Amino acid sequence: MKRDRSEFYNGITDNSHVYFAKMSIKSLNYSGYTVSEWLSLHDTHTTIVATLLCVLMNTRSMSHSDDENLFPLHISAQDVWILTSQALLHTLPDLSREIKFIRDNCRAVFDAPPMNLPYTLCRGTSEVPFVSMSFQGTAADALCVAHEFGHALQLHLARGRFIPPVLREIAAFVAEKVLLDLVQKEKPELFAPLYAAWQQDNTIYFGSDAELLKDALRSPEGPYIYRLNYPLARYFADEIHANPTQFDLESVFRGNLSLSECLSRMQSQIRAASMNNYLPEVPEAEKDRPAINAYRSLGMMALLDIDYWQGESEKSIEEYYSARLAHMQVQTAFVVIGNERKPIGYAMWETDKIDKNVIHLKRQAAPFGDHLYLQKKLQTLFPENAKIYSHHTRSARREQVAW
Ligand SMILES: [Zn+2]
């Protein structure tokens, strides 16, 4: 029952965004909406997102709250709207003009029929965004008001510019977080139920939504659905909010922060929080026994691929072995050994037949969060100005720039 309500709340919040995301994707000549297109839209790729997902699924605690968040709060939607504006004004004084503008001019309908989906509508550059939701007075509804305020403010600041969906959701989730901050200080009686509702939502974002994303990453050519945005956006909203010196909050609302920027600024946290490398140490390569070294490398690749992503572990042993052997014979496979003499990742590639400076990566695996280290090592093997393209395992038709 509770779960349904949360899903309902989460699902409906962004129905309008699905529509607008599609509109914008179409206008950018994206046809169809696959997971890999969604990743490309955010300038990222499966391996990075898979690692981040491991981190967030391993580190985000999900405490189930009681039904506190379903009780009425004795506060009106309009009051929550004003409180959210105060919270944002306090956090983002340089955007005070825009925040006040949205507070006073955004048409927000809070008594939409309960079955209607909440949404924030962009009405073009000359019109103010429009918010619609059914406010029943619960803590979850109050968070939804803040969430939609965040969307409205970002849409207003973007002035019609397309903002990828994860970045839209980051702004909306940050607005929820700043409301929680303000309430904790100035309306402490509201804090416990609001915080419980926020935690309850986390059980969905970092639970079933994260599972959805995990499955989606295994089939990058499968369909994109809007919920895939939530785990990443929720995670980044928390991190951005918790590390104000590291991130420019204003750029979040202006839609200027890119997902790859978020990822690169958080490399150290991601690395620190990623799974420990449980693989055994490997002995030094043996000078006179190249066959042994080669088999060891194959074994390391297999260990790195076990239970990893992108379908490699589902291939037949013969197919798997012959592909790696072929790469090793022409020296286009490389296993990176970390400081503790444990394998941390590997890659296989092909050099373009026409242009030697173009490298097509066929496989990159770094299951313990060492992608950047792997990339650095690889760069030393490639021509200085090489253009690196990654290959989608399950699609022969698309390549994207790898880094
Ligand atoms: Zn949203």
C-alpha cells in the first residue's frame, strides 16, 4: 500500500518531463529512446554508471519509516511553496530575483483531482512554468511541492534550453533537501514527518529504481524509461547538497552542470566508496614463460568479467576465450594491475584500418571503480592524439566517443 503510494508519487511527478524529454530528444535527431541513447544524452556510458550504481546500492541506507509521512501536516500547499522559496533564497541569494519571480508568478494549482499526475509544465520562453498537483496535506505531498518548485525554477532559468532529465531531477531533489534544512531550523515540528517521507522515497529510488537501472544497463539497447533518472539524480542531489564547496549549486538550477562533471568531481568519493577489490594478488610476469603469462591474463579478464556488466559473462566459454586470445595475439588487450598487485580492469580494442589514430574500444571493464586509472594506462598505449570510441556490446550500429 505504502509502496504503491510512493511509486505513484514518484511516477507521476515527472510524466510531463517524459513528454518534454521526448520532444527535445526528437528535436536533437534522436530516434527511438534506448538506454544507450539516454546515456549518450548525458554524455556518459554504461561502465561509469554501472560503477556508480554499485556504489549507491552498497552505501545508501534505506530505513523504512512508519506511516508518519501519511499523516496531515497542518500546513497548506501555499505555505510549503513559500517555505521552499525562503529555503532557496537562503541557499542561493544570487538567484533571489528568479526565485521570487517563481514564488509570485508561477501558476501553481494544488487542488488538481487526486488521480491526476503532478507535473511542472514548461510553456515556452515567454510564459511562466505551470505546476499542477493534488495536495492532500501529507509530508510526501509537501516534498512534492518543493520538488515541483525546483523544477519550475530550473525551467525558468533555462529559458527554453534543453536540460537532460537526470539534471532536471537533481534540481528538484536539491529543492527538497533545502526545504528539509530550513524546516529543521525554523519549523522543527515538521521535520520528523518530512524527513520520514524523504527516507521513504529513498527506499524506492535506491531500491526498485536502482534495480531497474541495473537491469537496463545490462541491455543498453532496451527501452529507456523515465524512472532510470531517479537513482542517479537522487544520489547526486544528496552529494551536491552535502558538498556545497565542491559544487556550484547555482549552476545546477541554471542547468549548466553536466553529469560528466558531477562524475569527475566525485571520482575520489566514488573510488573510496566502491566495492573493495576482492580478487587475489597476481604474481609478477614470468620472463621466459609467455604462455603462462597469457593464461594468467585470460584468467584475470574472466575474473574481472564475472558477474559484471554488458553481457560478457553470459557468452559461451569458447566465444569468450577466442575473442580474448585473438586480441592478445595482436597485442590489443591490456590488463591493468593496481598497487596491491591485484587486477583492477582490462580493455580490448581495435585500431581503425584506415586511420591509425582512431581506436575502437571493444571492451572496458573496471568493476571496482578504477575507470579513470584504466583510461590513463590505456592512453599511454595509444597514439598521442588518438580518438577513442567505445563500442556497445549489444549493438553493432552505434559507437560513441569514449572519453
Ligand atoms: Zn521531478
